[in-house]
Amino acid sequence: MSEQRTFEWFAERFGKITMSQRINILLGGHVHNLNNLLKTLHWEQEKATPDQIREAFEAETRIGDNSEAMSWGKRHEEEAITHYELTRNVQVIRAEFKVHRLWPDLVGDSTDFIECDDGTLTGAQQFVCEVKCPFNPDNHKKTLRYGMAVWHHNQTQGHMEVHDLDKGKFVSYDPRHAIEEQQIYVQNIERDLVWQKLFHEKMEVFNDHFRNGTFYEHAVSKATDGIPSMF
């Protein structure tokens, strides 16, 4: 199993729609962004050399290292998972990168960990779990008060979709919180069938464009006498 944020893990994700950022492009529906994603995936899958993949990994690593917020999250994620296990008396599974059952060469995901229903490593029912360690402590406080922010919906639902599981958990962790019991927040999440339907519809169209080497068309403007605008 490739450890998260290693080159091996990065290479597994390279050339795929993942649930952290590219999923938002797919579901956002903006034609320009969708076409750029098609071009990017074609290049990553068909033209990128091993040296270029390595360069892309090193560039992404530098961005993460130079971002205070991203560095904070990386430093505390493992601590958050350990805290979760200890406070709930469970064992969790570090998840491998998994490809989608219908689009294995286009869609993949690596959730932060998987928990079984009986707290062991071999329980029958499993839950995908997403962990956030916000740099801004106000974000954790807002989560404690209002629950998971809406912008995490695509990612958490994407975990369940790729792993084909009906339940998930969202975890927010901040060791700086003055009240120890509130340093970790856990929210149970159910699979959203409306989201699932939308994802499949969007992926079917995207997959057709990818296979056929075609692109999404821009809306026709009356000002251009029926001629679609270009990229």
C-alpha cells in the first residue's frame, strides 16, 4: 500500500479524477474548466514522461510545504487518526488508493481511513472517513456548532461512491481547542442518492468525450450568429 503524499501515491492518482479537487470541476459544469480537465487527463495519461510525473510531484510537494495551512493539516492528520482510535476505542484501516468500478482508468480515491462497524479491522460493515485538521481554529469551532461545511460534500460523497459504501464519517480535529472533549468532532454521513445520480450522469458524458477525443461545446450566443465561442 502506498503511503499518502509519497511519490508512489501521487503516481497512482496521476491522470485520474480524484475526490479532493477535480471532482469539483466535474460537478461544477463550467465548460472551460471541463475541457481543460479533459486536456490535462489526456496529457497525463498519454504524453507525460516519468521525469515529468516526478517534476509534477515535486512541484506539488513544494506548494504544500510552503503553505502554512497545508503544512498544518499534514502534520496533524496522523495525530487526529490516533486520537480518534484512542477516544473511541477502535482500530481503523489505512485505506489504499482505489479506482472506480465503472471508470477505473479515469476515477480514483484515497480516503483517509476506513472503520469497521465493530471497531475491529475485520468487521462486516465499513465506513469511509475523511479527516480535516483546519489551520484556522475558527473553522473547527464552526464545525462544532454547525456541522460539516457544505464544501466538503463532494469529497465525502465521492469517497462513498468510489468505495461503494453507504456510510461515511467526517472528522474535524484541532488539538488547540481549550475543551479537550471538543478537540475532535465526528459526523456520520449517509450516501446521497441524488448526488450519486448526478455524478454518474456527469461521468458518462465526460467519459464519452474522453474516449472520443471530443470536447464540451460552449453555449451558442445570439451575438455570434449561431457560431459557438472557442476556448
